[in-house]
Amino acid sequence: MCIIITFIAILLSASWTEQTRLSTGQSLYEHDSCSPPCWFGLIAGTSSTRDISIFIEQNDRLITLRDDSSIEEALIFHWKAGAFSIPPSSYVVVEDGTVSWMDIASNAKRSLNDVLRLFGSPDRIGYAELGDGLIMVYEEFSMVVSLHTDEQNCSIDTMGDDFWLSRTEYFTESDLHQSEKYNSRLLAIPTEAWDTWMSESYMAKETCVEAFRAIRQQNN
């Protein structure tokens, strides 16, 4: 149990002491030079349908799943090549002519350690409702990062390298605070409680997936 606590403490503390915080032009996405809350030049609550059109014109690495006339409501696309053999869809949702929310699938293999190196410790952490993964909330960027893992290849002592980015959601500040993920009971537990979670007897599991399942059950 002490090994588990020590790993989590090192993993999180390194993210803001030994590693550089996010700087201009850093992103979890390949070919993106825009830093959160910006993504490929788009910002929730600010960007327009014209900005979406420019994004489509300038990016040849995606396949749009709806014609251009439909971007008054949403842009739906998937990456031509990315971290997944069957590319999942991504969404840029528009309300009243302005981007209101973006839910973007990963286009590169990024680990939990990569996320922590770029953004530091999240403000809230939870277990993903669907799939075997983590939800990490960064209030500064109005951003929710979702990571997944393969239970057979994941263990507590290597979870920093065994969780992989699956999606990132970008909100307006008000929408983030009203979102279901932000207000779930598990996410209400702050990051600082990680070592407390790990010190509980129910965390003594063989894999990190089982451990986070136990956390979710404990908070239901």
C-alpha cells in the first residue's frame, strides 16, 4: 500500500515541480499549435462558423461526416489517421452562430504522464462512466480530458504510462460548471484526495482499473 501512495504522490508532484507547465503552442494533438482552451484555432464561446470553415479548409487530416452547410449546428468529423484503427467521431457544436462545445477524439497516442507534464495536476479526477478510464478536469482551460486503458496491461505502479488519451472536451466556463461530468459525486473529490483514496483498504486491487471501479462503487 505504501508503494501505491508513493507512486501517486510522485506522479502528481512531478507534474508541477519537475515538469514545465503548459506554454504557448503546446497541445495533446498532433499538428496543433494552439494551447488550451484553444484547439486548432477554435475556442468554445468565441469562435464562429466562419472559423470552423477556415479550420476545415486548412486541415487535410480529417474527413467531415456532414456537408459544409450543416456547420450551422455542428461539425462532425474523424481523423484520417490517428491513435485508433477505427477512428471515433469528433464534434464541434454550434449554438447561435458560436462554437459552444467541442468533443475531440485523440489523433495521437498520449499517456497520462504526457497530460500531467503539459497541464500539471487536474482540479478534479473521476472514473469514466463508460469504458475503463479516467476523467480529469482542468478548470483553467474549461477542459475535460478522458483517458482509457487496457485492464490486462495496466497496474497501479505503471498507470502513468498505461492510461492513454481518448478524448478531450472543451467547454465555455459556465457550461463546464453545469456539465454532468463536472458535477458527478466522484469528481467532486479534489485531486489532493488521491493519496487518501490510495490509503484505503478497498484500493488494494491487482490493477488500476479495478481500483478505480472500487472508487466509483464507494462513491455511489
